[in-house]
Amino acid sequence: MADIHPLIKNRRSKRDFSGVPPKPDELNALLEAFRWAPSGSNKQPWRVIVTQSEESNNAFDECLNEGNRQWAAEAPTKMIILGNPEEQPERNGLQRWLIDVGMALQNLLLQGSALELTVHAMAGWDEEKVLEKFKIPDPYRVVALFAVGYPGNFEDLPPEVQEKDKKPSTRKSLSEFVFCDDFENVWNP
Ligand SMILES: Cc1cc2nc3c(=O)[nH]c(=O)nc-3n(C[C@H](O)[C@H](O)[C@H](O)COP(=O)(O)O)c2cc1C
């Protein structure tokens, strides 16, 4: 049986950071990977803010929920991923701009894994705070916040965060979500 690509199989959302920022060429590679994502009609309805100063790093941390702040505050570099709903019109009632931005997020995660960086997406934050603190105008929406850096020491994480990272990464089996010919036949080749 053909294996899935090791980059996909081995990527993990870790939570430990060494505090050393990614090198400029690594950061550039992450952003380039993001840039080369596919999008409907090649609209690329995304923007990215990368924190560089201590001030913006602190502002970022203030936007996180408590659970994420516990570990993500230690990341030396942070990213805010934005989408513009007006740059990719809705079709069949689907918010296609979100699909496009999601594609780019996965590129970012995979490129981070290829560079052996810790790159971790977060949905736990306050959008109003992000919009205000980072001077983001209408109609942009915040899609995800990212913590980026080199792996650190797992043992330095708070015990409750260690517990999260110890959990094995699992997925549904194919027979739970793939069907054969129609929705009534489970995939079972
Ligand atoms: C869009 C998105 C939002 C996420 N939000 C959070 C979050 O707020 N906090 C967190 O600790 N992990 C977050 N994660 C990480 C997921 O929990 C993780 O991807 C999932 O458990 C699968 O684990 P794996 O990435 O190691 O395979 C998020 C992942 C994605 C893609």
C-alpha cells in the first residue's frame, strides 16, 4: 500500500518553544509557502501580520484565551492570519474566502514542519481585541492566530499543557467519513 507523504504524517501541533526566533530566511519560506496556496480564481483573499517587536508580541498575547496564553506566549514569533470576504464572493452559500485562507494555513503548517519549526494554529482568541490592537480595517476578519518558533523543552511546559501534548494524535478512520457510490454505502474496498 502506498504511504502518505511523511511531511503530512509527521506534522504535529506542538506547544514548546525555545524562545529563539526563526531565521529570516525560514520566516520568508513560511510566508512564501503561504503565498503559493491555491485559491478560487486565484483571488488570494488573505493578509498576514507578523509580530517583530516586543510590544506587538505582548499585544498578541493579550488577545489569546487563557488556555492558549499559557504556552503560546513563549513563542518568539507570532502571526495573525486575516481574510477579506469581499475579495472572494460567496457561491452556493459557501464562504469561499475561508476555504482559500484554510488552504494557505495548511501550507504554512507543512512548511513549518519541513523546517522542523514549531508552528501551531489557534482559534482561541478575541477577534475584537485583535482588530483593535493591530489596527485592522473593515472588512477583514481574523481567521487564525499562529505561534511560531523552534521546539523547546517539553518538561518546561506547565503540567496541564504537557497533558495536552502527551495525547496521541488520532483521526477518524476512512470508514467513518468516506462513502462508496452514494451516502448510504460506507467506503470499504
Ligand atoms: C484552525 C485551527 C485552530 C486551532 N486552534 C487551536 C487552539 O486554539 N489551541 C490549541 O492548543 N490548538 C489549536 N489547534 C490545534 C489542533 O488542536 C490540532 O491541529 C489537532 O488537535 C490535531 O493535532 P495535530 O495538529 O498535532 O495533528 C488548532 C488547529 C487548527 C487547524
